Amino acid sequence: MSRSVHAGRLAIAAGVYRIAWGIWFGGGLALGAIAAPAVFARAREWAATAGLDSTEVARHLAGYAVGEAFGRFNWVGLACGVVMLLAVAHEFYHDRGARLTRGLQLLLTVLPFALGLYLTLALFPRMLALRAAGAWGEFDRLHRDYVGWSQLQLLMLLGAGVFACFRRVSPRS
């Protein structure tokens, strides 16, 4: 394979990685830091103007809406993670001149993906079951855990994205 074709394929893999990263990181940030707080705030305001218990309305109405969004976005995040893992694995395998940086990029991708698996397949379903059972005390505890783990995941993704943007695509083979 010619050097330019090889470099082009590595550049495509790097671009695919960055696009998937942007969807995952940007979507998680938009949903968790912008949309969810806004939905809860508006639900409380609406309940207060209607003379209802704003805490209960926010918990039920906003909680169900935001919970549905997070439940769906968890799967988007996992899909982006798979794309990112495939892209960086391609780079790792085909860019023999930069194994150390590709290995670090792989690690920076595996960590938030593994956390995403835990959030999507273990913690979130447990939260849904507790909400359905009305076990609000335990739900609130797990919700705090979910928020904390999600914030850690976003920080890890930020690290992966910064690293991906500043490493160079090496045409060496």
C-alpha cells in the first residue's frame, strides 16, 4: 500500500473517531448540563403556578421525561463508543510507528466505554426498577451515583477528545 493511501486511511479513522466523540461528548454535555436542569426547573415553575407540589411534579413529570432521554442517549453513547474503539483499533494496528500514542488513545477510549456499559446495563435499569416500585430513597441514592459516574465519564471523554485532537496522524508503517 502506498504511503499516501496508508496516511489517508489513518486520517479517515482519526476523523471518524472525532465525529463519534463529538456526538457522545457533546450530546452528554447538552443533555446532562443543559436540558435536564432546564426541564426540572420548568416543571417546578409550572407546578408552583398551578398550586401543586413542585418537588413531586418535578420528580414524576420531569424525571420521567429526562429519564427517557438519558435511557435512549445511553445507547447512543455506547454506539459512539464502539465506533471510537473500532477507529482507534484500526489506527493502533496500522500505525506501527505510533503504537504508544495509539495505545494510550485506546485506553482513553476503553475507560469511558466500560463506564458507559455499567451505566447503561446495570445502574440505569436498577434506577428504573426502583422508580417503578416507588422506592424513592434508594432511587435518589442511585441517582446521585449515576450523576457522579456520568460526570466522571464526561471528564474521561474530554481527556480522550483533547488527546485525539492534539496527536498527529503518523504516515509511518
